Amino acid sequence: MDSENPDEHEPQPERRAHREAERDARTGRSAASERIRHQTQWVEQQISQAMARGDFDNLPGAGKPIKDLGSSHDPDWWVKKLIEREQITGVLPPALMLRKEDAELDGVLDRENVERIVREILEDFNKRVISARRQLQGGPPVITKLRDVEAEVTAWRDRRTR
């Protein structure tokens, strides 16, 4: 055991607290406040360099007012904007994703030219509805109805002849 370094035997949190409480002899600031000051200076320097390079020039929305957040602030506004801007899909709970897919299913079917593919799409949709009903993962209930494959294929044919 090294008796020259008493801090060596201190438990880690106590040693850290001791270092944080140490004061800089010149400034009288704690080691933690000095580290924060240096970090702030570094961040400011990075921003200044980026501005000098023109990294912030001509950004979308520059010089335009921030859109009104409405009377009640939604804490998830930034996530919703990200999803909208990046057109992210597939991140909804299964129940909501199936509702959305159900609402758009006729349009998806109408883009197909082969009956076999229409049937495959409908059968896959129905399998996923059944699977989501069996899952007990929480979230909103699965209220999406199964599609009658024969009735949907007939409706698909009728829409194609119009």
C-alpha cells in the first residue's frame, strides 16, 4: 500500500467529490466550474468556426418567423415535425399503423394490375391484423376489421372497369 497518496484509498465517489471541491489557486473557481468554462469556450469556438465557413448560411427557414406553436404547447412537437419532414413511416403502434394502412388499402390495391398480387396483399394485411390482435403489447386496441378477400377482389375488378 502506498501511504504517500491518501486519495488512493478513498472510495471513488468521495475522491471525485474531493476533486470537484478543489479550488484553482489563481481564480478561486472549482475544478468543475473550470471544466464547464473550458467546454463552453470550446463550443463557442466551434460555432464561430462554422459561421466563418458559412455552414449556417442559407439554411431552410432563415429569416422566416418560427411557426406558431398554438395556445397549448405540445412537448413532442419536435418529434412530430421530424416525422413529417423526414417522411418517417412504420413508427406507429401496430393498432394505429393498421388503421392507417386500412384507410389507404384501396389505393394500394388500385395500383396493382395482377389479381394474384391483390389477393396476396389482402391476405398479408389480414394476417397482420390477426397477429396484432393476439399481441398484448399495450397501446391502443386493434379495431381494424379483416378484409373479405373475395369481396375486395370483386370491388377491385369493378373499380378497374370504370
